[in-house]
Amino acid sequence: MKIHHWGFLLLMLCTALVMGRSDSESGRDESPAHQGSAKLVFFQRGAPYHPAVDVVVRSEKGRPLIATTARGPWLVVSLPEGWYTVRAQRESGQVRNARFRVESGQRQEVSLRFVRGH
């Protein structure tokens, strides 16, 4: 994981890495204490989840905040309120992008659907 911004976001991003990897790698449901502010879901209709998706989450201003590899069907992250973009790339090079907003007290779920055969 690369962290490009220090301070408050450092704590939030470290939390995101730990929560995302444990939940993503195990494929289990998260407990309420580990729900995070956003759940990024990677899928392909009629196929199992993608075992390795490179993920970059950027701030509204385009600054990279999280860069990691999701090793399961989802990645749970904790981010402060605001707008974000996520870029997910499969090993095949296929890319999906999404823009989402995190609001206080709410969990945002972002689904990124990949196309079979690409």
C-alpha cells in the first residue's frame, strides 16, 4: 500500500488496509465494528470473484489515497466524508472506474462489474 498523504488520512488508510485485507482475503462478512465507510465490490456475472484486482482510490482533487490489491470479492475502506474515485484493474488489463461519495454515519457500496473474456 502506498500512502501519498500523511496526517489524519494516514490513520484512516492504515485502518482501511487492515480491514480490507482481512475481510477481502477471508471472504467473510464484516462485523459492525469493521464496516468502514465504503465497500468496493468486484464481480463478473456468472463467474467467481477476481482473485487479484489492483485498486486505487483518489480524493476529489485526484490525489491517490489508497493503492493496493484486493484479494477477494470486496475491499472495505474507511474514508472521511467527501467525494472519491476508484480505479480497479484486473490482471488482463480490463479497467473499471467509479465515483462515489462518503457521508457521515453511512456506508457506501460501490460495485465494479467486469466483462467476461476481457
